[in-house]
Amino acid sequence: MRDAIMAPKFLSLACIRNENCRDLSPRPHYPSMPKYPKGVSAQEKNTIQGSESKAVYAVTGMTCSACAGSVEKAIKRLPGIKEAIVDVLNNRAQVLFYPSFVSVDTIRETIEDVGFQATWINDETKDGSNQVCRIRIRGMTCTSCSTTVESALQSIQGVQRAQVALATEEAEIYYNPKTMSYDQLVKAIEDTGFEAVVISTGEDRSKIQLKVEGVRTDHSMRIIENSLQALPGVQNIEIDPTVQKFSLSYKPDLTGPRNFIRVIESTGSGRFKAMIYPEGGAKNSHKEEEIKEYYKSFLWSLIFTIPVFLTSMVLMYIPGIKHGLDAKIVNMFTIGEILRWILSTPVQFIIGRRFYTGSYKSLRNRSANMDVLIALGTNTAYFYSVYSILRAASSPNFKATDFFETSSMLISFILLGKYLEVLAKGKTSEAIAKLMNLAPETATLLTFDDEGNVVNEQEIDSRLIQKNDVIKIIPGEKVASDGFVIWGQSHVNESMITGEARPVAKRKGDTVIGGTVNENGVLHIIVTHVGSESALSQIVRLVESAQMAKAPVQKFADRISKYFVPLVIFLSFSTWLAWFLLGKYGGYPKSWIPQSMDSFQLALQFGISVMVIACPCALGLATPTAVMVGTGVGASQGVLIKGGQALESAHKVTCIVFDKTGTLTIGKPIVVSTRLLKNMVLREFYELVAATEVNSEHPLAKAIVEYAKKFREDEENPLWPEAKDFASITGHGVKAMVRNKEIIVGNKSLILENNIPIPIDAEEKLAEIEMAAQTGILVSMDKEVAGVLAVSDPLKPGAKDVISILKSMKVKSIMVTGDNWGTASSIAKEVGIETVVAEAKPEQKAEKVKDLQASGFIVAMVGDGINDSPALVAADVGMAIGAGTDIAIEAADIVLMKSNLEDVITAIDLSRKTFARIRLNYIWALGYNLLGIPIAAGVLFPATGFRLPPWVAGAAMAASSVSVVCCSLLLKTYRRPKELDTLEIRGISVE
């Protein structure tokens, strides 16, 4: 169940972390502002004290820390500014100011005066009112397109953050639904010239679509709508009368799809019939449709291009046919030329229409993309050919040379390349498709009588399952939804979700995850999470979000893409001009010119080749495709990586800080001994201790409560005495009033802080416990130490080997724990960690992380408890153990689903392999352009006579994008380090 609620928190915390000062990029720091504006009297100071406001601005156009510095300096010069922080990486400016001296608009105008575009963002991320909208965008071809859309979305009032991913062709927008609607987002995208389709509009609501048969009038529609709206928990209803579809958003705690169907079918005296609307996998169908579209276009272009190629390149050398093709119609206008003109025209204007559309949209937004290059190149070849043959038709002496085969073959090869590219891109997101397919189609619903006996079994669509339903799982069947076992015992294979190789034993009270497979026994489970709340849905959403998030390294490609196309057009024109002028004024021998051309046509071919060989797409796809495959591979191995930022930081890690309890140790401690220092019955002692500890989430508290239950064996869920004034001192212990006694349970420092003397007997017992690598817990009753508990938490199997492997990877390991020095030192010595920080409070753990960062380390923090979350946020990479608390999981960048320590190595190794692949992609994409453009421009032609015809250049351009995607796909063959294969994990050898 813990897994099932973790993902919505992931996303909300990601937003908060971006606003966090820790993430601010390095920048010139100007002196702090005075406490109050200049010239304010003492009386005015009292008036404005506490009246400061905070404003956050999205600032676009900053490229380096100098830009951030100039913005910050300009803001701080304004009267009434208390503090200003500018973050160049996240394009944000955060300003604390006094509204009586300066306004939000004045600050925005000041930023714009410096030369950057600024948009005020209402700082409402903390009130939970934000929603996430996911939109599919069709028509993007390169990073120039995605950057244009992203900028358009980011500039809308009410949008907190917008991410546009070229590889997935999707946008993820965090927005405030109080100030705007998702329709405005769709309109903004369509205004940039791309097609937008809403995938989802909010992440906290469950949504279902129902098809209702038998509805013939608008009146019937309204009756059904009113009946559904009357149900508790129904939030929103959208109706599409053309297909008789009802889309309902609802709260799954209050209602569910079976209730909707029952209400609809009882509304019209039985004449209405409702069912789940057949979806047909919207995401996959979109991809399949795109693949079919490119395939069909390519086949049609081939039908016209092959005859053009044959008439210009092959048939001209067959004597009889050559004579027919050279037969003149008007003056020097031949049959061959008119055939090629007729055949190439549909390819240029009908099949190649997409390139004209794309160019128009791009240029309308004052940017240039790959479509502009293709349209320019093919149009130059086509219209020069038209000019040439029309001149031949009007002149008895001019012999035409046409390039119709160049334009049609170019378009054909580019369409082939795009077809192969979308085919390969589809495979990069297979991890999500596999996860989505884990959910079974049907489930067996059980109905009980008042005495708890099963009276009916009914097979239903799994999408009709509601909270608190009881479903039956037979051997070999998939678990239909998250829940916990109320009857039966079995083993469940959870490898598809957690990566855990061995089936996990399940009995009454144990949780199960939807999509896992029941092995050998019958289970009855009660459903706790359905639809978008299920663990499977959360993991799918987390992986989708991770694949959307841009890695910082991608900014390199984004910067290049702004100037790439204009530069290529300039180089192309320069190439044509240079060769034309050299030819005209005898700069090279006439023998260099092929027989069928003149110097102008040779120069034109070089210019077109330069234009069409350049490929901005390969640069744009280098990072996102590798991140998509890398995060997908991680998910299949039980390592959930929250996006490109986490992936990029993880590959640089040089130091790992480990928590002890639940991280290096199993996290399920047990009480091994008790020493009473007061005359009292052990049962009574543990009743008071358990009543105090039952309110705590800490693993040690749970161990004490579990042990106390042994003294109440007659009760399955004993009721403990009431604890008043409960307080948890994070990292130290707890205290409360129980039966009018002040009970304090915690470590030595907590007892001393409360001025309670520790007897010599207790000190000796504590030393003995710590020497045995156990945790000593003191219990005080009414300011007097009453007992000492020894709690043992055994080391995780393979912990020592993991630390050893990290040393071989040149990664330093440190242990930071809230436990006592004796226990911490014993555990550290056992696993081979040399640096230990013990008795640390949560803020001290975060301080240690910051100290290490200041020393030049890239720090990863591995933890599982609430007390680890500040350090997880402070670290460059936070890794949460999957079995830990939800707060730790939401604070982390990487979640280790299996709770096995060796996955720390897997996460670092996978990130290193992914970034090695990204580097290789960039080397190929840049190297291709740096080598290809000069060759296309004819650098080798004077020495070797080698030149690149435009259609070959176009084929090379198409191949470069495909090769980058295929290079990323090779990450699918990733295998974790061989050293891990010999580790003994949980009593089994992983082979």
C-alpha cells in the first residue's frame, strides 16, 4: 500500500525542489540588501515590518551566470527589495519585497529592461491547487520546434512549469486551474502551429469513460447526467453525444464505476445499457498511426520516384529507350523531361506537403527547423529544373539539364528515414507499454452474506473494481488491484514491479500489488487502491514523468538548435556562391565540370547537398532517447529514476552517505533483551512503553510495540492505554503522558537533555549493548530511568560487499545515523565504512551532506526514514529505499524498489552507461555534421573528384537520426555489474 501512494507525492515534491535554494545554479552574489528600504524612518520600519511579499518570475533568455547576475543587480537597485535570488538553470527569479515601495509589475518591467522576458508566477505551489496537464503534440521535428512550444506555454499566466519532450512528442504542464483552463494550453500550442490532443488534465482525480446505449434524445442525456451528478464523489461529467460517451471524474473513496453503471441502467426503466468505453490504447494507437502514415507516404513516393530515377539514371544508357526519351516535343523540350516533371510534381507538392506545412509553422514563429532545410533544398532543385525545361521549350538551341530526380529522391529518402526513426522511437518507450500491460483484463468479485460466507462469485472487467471490494486470486492469475490479504496464503511473483527475483510469501494482513502474479495458493484480497491511485499507475506515471524531464546536458543541444538552421542556410548559399564565382572566373579547370552540367548547375548541386545533409534532429534526439531507454531499463530492474536531472547527477557521484537503520541494516529490528531498573511487572512496563511508541513511525518504535504484543497474546490487535501530550523528537525518541506518568523513550542524549540522571547500572548496560553492535534505548518514568532495552537490527546480506564494490568504483562511503556512537562504530567496522557520524539529528545529516559538497564531492544520500528526508533533498542525488517511509520516497531522486543495497550500484552504473551513450550520441551527431557539411560542400572534389549528390546527402541525413535512436536503443542490452551476480542476496544467489 505504501508503494501505491508514493507517486503523486513524487511529482508535487519535484515542483517544490525546483523552487528550493539548494538547486540554484552558481551565480555572482551581490551584497545582501539592507533590512529596510533606504530613507525609512523608525516609525515606518515598525509599520512595514512583516509586510514583505514574495514573487517568483519565469525569466527566459538567460544563458549563463553573467545574465543571472545582471538581472539580480537590476532588481536589487529598486527601492523596497529585501532579497533577490536568480536561478539561471531553472530560469527563475525569486524576490522578497515590500509592496508599499515596489510592485510586482515594476519588478517584471525591470527584468525586461535588462533584456530578458519575464512572467510573474503566482506562488501557489504550496497550497496544493496545481494540476498537471499532459498534452500530445503532433508535427514537431527537432529541438527548435519543442523549444518554441515550451516558450509559448511558459509565458502563459498561471503556468508554473512546462516541459516539452521531442522524443515522446508530449508536453507536461503544471498549472493553476483557478486562473486558467487546459483549453488555453491547447490553444497556445495550436497557435504555434502544432496539433494538440489532451491526454490528461489533472492527476489527483480518477476518471472513467462509459458508453451508454439506448439514448436517443438530449432529454435522456440530461436525465442521466443529473442522476450521475447526484451521486456523492462525482466531480465532473463531460458528454460527447455523437458517440454516446460519458467521461466522469470522481473520488474513488466515495463511489466507483459499478455505481455509475447501476444508476444509468436503473434511470431509464431498463432501456439504457452502460459499459466501459472501448479505448484501444490511445497512446499506442497514436504511435501506430504515425508509423503507418510515414510508411504509406514512403511507398507512394517510391511509386513516383523509381520511374524518375530510371528515366534519368538508367534508361538513358539503353539505346532504343534513350532515343524515345530524347524525342523532342517543342524545340529542345523532350519526352523524358516531361515524364520526370509529371512524376516528380506529386512527390514535391502532395507527398512532400508536410515539409511545406512544417516550414510555414516554424517560420511563422520566427524560428527555423529541419523542414525549412528540406523545403529549401527540394524546391531549389525542383524549380531550377522547371525553369531549365521551360527555357528548353522556348529555345531551339538551349539543352536543359533537370534535377527532378534530386527533389523526388530526397523526399523519398527523408520519408524512409522518418519512418525508421518513429519505428525506433516507439521502441524507446516499450518499458511503459510493458508496465501498462501488466494489469489483468478481468477479476473475480466475491459477494458475502451477513455472516461473512461467500454467496456469489462474478467475473467483472478489472476497470470496474472499486475500493473495499473483495476479489479472489487463483494460482497463476494476476492480482487485479492493490490491497491486502484477508484470507489464504500463497507466494506472489513481484519481479515485474520490484525486480525481486524470488516469489514473496503472502498471508493474512500482507499487502499485494496490482499486476503481480499469484503462484501457488488461493487468496482473497480487499481492494485499497484503484485506477490512478494504484501502485502500477503511479509507477507508470513516474516513469512517464522521468522520460519527460530534460537532463541539463540537453541545454547544449537546445542552444545549438537556435542557430543551427540559419547557419546551414548561410553555409549552403556561401557554397553555391563560391563554386559559381570560381567557375565563372576560371577558378578551376573546365575538366572538373561533368559533361551533363555547366558551372552554375555544379555549384547548385553543392549548395543543395550542404542544405540537406545538415541534421538538427540527431542533436535533438541524442539526450531524450537515451534518457527514455535508461529510465525504462531502470524501472525493469526495480530502480525508479525520476528524470534526466537525477540520471545526470548520479553518474558524477563521488561520495555516498548511508543511513544505518533500514538502509545498511534490514530495518526490521527486534528487541533482544530488557533490563528493568525499577520494581515493576514486565507486562506493565511494556504497556506504558508501547502506549508511548505506538504513535511513532520509526522502525525501532514498531519493534518495541511488536515485542510488547507478546505480553498480550490473547488479543490480536491490543488497545494500549491513552497517551496524552505525545511528542516525537526526531532522531532522538518520543515522550508522552500515560496513566499520569511522564514516559520518555529514547537515546542517551534525549534523557540527558531532560535533566534525568543515568544510573551506573544503565551506563554499563548501554556500553555492553553497544559493544555487541546493538542499539540501546533508555526508558524514563517520572524523571527516573526505569529500564534499558537492547534492540538488534541485523545487517542486510551483501552490505559489506556493496561497500567494497563502491570503493573499487572510486566512490567514498560514509555512515550518518541518529543511533549512538558505539552501535554506529560497530556496524561501520563490520561493513568496512571508515567515516562515521552518529547521534545526528535530521538537520545535522543535511549539514554533513552540505559539508561534503563544499569539499568538492558529488554526494548521494541513501536513506529510508522521515529523519532522512532533509538530507535526501540536500544531496545531489537522493536515493530512497523502497520499503521506507513515503516522505523519504517523495524526497528522493531515485527509488530502490527492492530495498536491496546492491541497487545503489545498479543506479550509479546505469547512469554512467546512459551518459556514456549520450556522449557517444553527441559525438556522432556533431561529428556527422562537422564532417558531412564540408564533404557535401565539395572539399574533397578538387583532389579526388568525389562529390556527394543531393539525394545521397539526403539519405545520409535521414540515416544520422536513425543511427542516434538505434545507438540509444542499445542500452536495452544493459546488464548490471558482474560483481553483483555473485552476491548472496536474501539467502539466494542471483545468477
